[in-house]
Amino acid sequence: MNSNSMDSMKHSHLSSLILVLLVSISLISCVTINIYFPAAAAEKVAEKIVNDVLQSGGAPTSDTKQKETNDQGQLELKHSSPSYSHSTQALLSIVNFIIPVAEAGQANISIDSPKIRSIRKSMEKRQAKLAPYYKSGAVGFTNKGLIASISSKSLSIKQKSTVNKLVKAENRDRLALYSEIANANGHPEWQADIQKTFAKTWINKISKGWMYQSNSGKWAHK
């Protein structure tokens, strides 16, 4: 192979690396925008917890099967050739630095903490007691990710007291759950977005006939 051909190959390889560098920089720009709240990850977490809680009370959910996909693209660069120029090696070093940073920026949401597990267990134990009141329409799901007593006309004095205690305890756990998920992931500012995500998920997953609150605040049957 003559020197002109070798120079041409090196130039082509260098051009490819420059293109990879530009793409990597663009990727980091996108990640920087999206890292503040990973909505897709939050939805998966919410669906997992809501399904587990509702099913623990014997209620079927609208959709319990979730597809697990891996959306992380991997870029492999081989730089074993000793013939690379100093500029090429410098570009390789930059790319190898940028790619891990971009991958790290694609935030996930972890729910694996002792406090979160404790809250989930408490909610799951309570669902069997709440289920009859969901079915009767005495208790419904609010548009804020909480529950509320809607109608107590058909309830006895003892049942009214029970409902009030259950609603209070459930809402305390739910608020603690939203807060703890945000804190456990090092982003307390995510709490409001996490609560909104759960609010939509609760309503999407409840059984047919149960009461829920629309965005306008009106109560309706699912």
C-alpha cells in the first residue's frame, strides 16, 4: 500500500472520529435537558408499585404486563492501532470520556431503599381493608395521587370511623412514598412530578366501577 493510500485511510478514520465526537456532544446536550425528571422511568416505577399494591388487595389491574426494553445504545471504539496520530488519540480520549458521561446522564429511578420497601408493605397490607370501600364507591382516587371519602350515607358509624382512619393512613403513606422516592434518588425537587405520575397511574390501573376524580375535580365511575 503506497503512502497516498495510507494517508487517505487515516484522513477517513479521523473524519469518522470527528463525526462521532460531534454526535456525542449532541447526545450530552439532550441528556442535560432530560436529566431533571426521567418521566419514562417514573412511569415504570409507578406502574410497578401501583400494580403490586392493588393486586395485594385482590383487585385486578387494567394492565400488569410490562415490556422490558433496553434503550441504551452502546458505541464501541477500537483503538489498538499503534499508527494513530496524536490528534486521533486525543479525539479517542475525548470520546471515551464523553460517552460514559452521556450514559450516566440518562437517569433512572430506584425504589430499592428500606424506607420505600416499608411504605410499600404498609400500603399492601391496607388494601384488603380498603377494597370493599373502593367497590362500594365510599372511597375514590383523587387527581392528586391520594384517596378520599366520597359518600358515607350507607356506612354505619363504626364503618365511617374505619374509613376515616384508613384514608388518613393511606394518604400519609402515599405522600411519604412520593417524597422518599425523590429523596432516595437524590432529587427532592422531583417529588411533585413523581406525585403527578402516580396520580395518573392509580386512575389508569383501578378496577372498573371504582370512583376517580377527573382533572376538573368531578367524581366519576371508571
